[in-house]
Amino acid sequence: MKSPSYTLLPPDRFSASPFQFTYPTAPPSSLVSSIQKVGILTPLLCVETEGGPQILDGYRRLRVARDLHFQEIPVALLPPLSPRNLLATYLQAQTAARLLNPFEIAGVVENGPGRFHLPPEEIVRILSSELSGHVPPHLFPSLPRILSLPEEIRQQGAARNYSASSLVKISDLYTPGLFEAAARLLKTFSLSENQLLALLEWIDDITRRDGFSPVELLNQDPIPFLLSHPRMPTAKKRDAILKAIHEKRFPTHARFTRDFRELQQKITSVGDLKLVPPKDFMGGRMELRIGFRTPEALRDSLGKASRLCEKIFKGFEFF
């Protein structure tokens, strides 16, 4: 990177920069609080262009400065750069203190050719080099699709650091009704990328199998009750809704789990018996294990099991 010159410029000197890929654009409260207390400590990085200085790094600092009516802000001003050096410098500046999130990278892939005046393959090559494997190279052609995700999913993805690969998988599941349902849930609670991906797959499978829309699914009991519950903690509400949708997607699994737990509670009171479920919990073979040290202990456990056999299986139905 060439050495910049340092100066002070009024915030209104800057127009909308073509190199604005920051997402989300709103400055975090911590940045606002810091600038209110001590001002802008890190100068905005800008480059000289025919249209005047353009910001490479510092969009949110500029926004805060304008909101606080600063008269001048510190600027590190670079001389004009070649297109390749301009993109490389932008990436180096943006990643000096943090990693670019997938939405910002997708913005560069989608709009970079027109803004940096480079061919798409060169954009991808420079991204691969500067980001050092942060995004697998084979994902770059698919990455712009994530820019069409609903805002609720994009905000969640940025806030919880969803990976590029998970976001591409989520975008592959796109149907308007499916994402409308997901957005409704995300207004109520937060989900990890694995939880959201699994939830979308479950809802999609249920609606395809049962022939109704994702929004109609969210209107089936007990989901409306859970969503509107005024006193249920958010985390508990999330877990209850995920469980309800999982049971609708895998009814056999849910029924087997309930029956297994009922049987397990009855068996745990019988000597040294242990009931072991199958790995997939889908109605496969269970194992009943007996732990003993002496023949007398084995005889005692078997005797208790025999006497309680009727009680154990009373009212219990296998399927």
C-alpha cells in the first residue's frame, strides 16, 4: 500500500462512494458512543479520483460524524491507484481489524467489475488471494444469490456470523412462502446458521409432503400459542417451536422418543437394567442391558424384571 497523506476534511466533502460494500450499514452503538466521547481516532482511508476523494474504509465513521454535525474529520488520503491495486488496498483496509462478512464479499463479487473496472475472474482471483481461504473458491460464483435473501435473514446472518457456505445453502431453498415464514420466526428469536438451515429444510419438507403453505404451517397448533406467549423466555420459546416443527417433520421419531422415555422411566427402577435407544431414534432396535458382578446380582435383577414385566408394558404400544 502506498503511503497516504493526512489531512482534515469536512464530512460534506464526500459523496456516495462506489466502494461502499459495508453491511449492515448502520453504525454499531459502541462506535457511536466512542465517537461521541473522544471523536474519530482512526482516520478514514480515502483515495484520490477524478471525482474527488472516495472512501475505501470508514463509511460508518463518516455517517456518525454527519449525525453529530462534525465540522472536520481526519482523513488518510492515498494517491490515484490502478484498478488492481485499488481493490487490493480496499480489501486490506477492510480486513485490517475484522473479516468481511459473506454479504460484503458477495457485494464485491456482484458489483466489483463495474466499480473497480476489472473483469469478474480478476475480481475473484484478488478476493481469493487477499481473503486467504475465508471463502472457498468454488462458492464465489454462487455468492451473489445471498444478496436476495430477506432482510431479517441477512441481519441475522451478519449478527451471528453465518458462513458463506450455509448462506448459499439457505438461498438454494428459496421460495417466497418459505422465507416469509422464516422471517416471521426471526422477528421473535435468534437462530444459529445450523438451526435456521434445519428449520427451513423441515418446513419445506412438511409443506411438500402435506400440501399446504409454510405460512399455514405456522398457524397450526401449538405454534401460534408459542409465538404469542407473553411470558415465555425467548430461548425457551425458540426451543419449543423448533421441537414442535421437528415433531411435525418426523412424527415417527417423535412418537418413538416419547414411548422410549416412558419405557425408560419404568425400567430405571428395576435393578441394574439400562435401556439403550438406537442411534437414529427412528424406531430401530433398542437394547436392554443388565449390569451385574455376581450370579446372585443377575438373578436378583432378572427376578425384579420378571415381577414388574406387566407393569412395564401395561399401556405401552409398539409401532
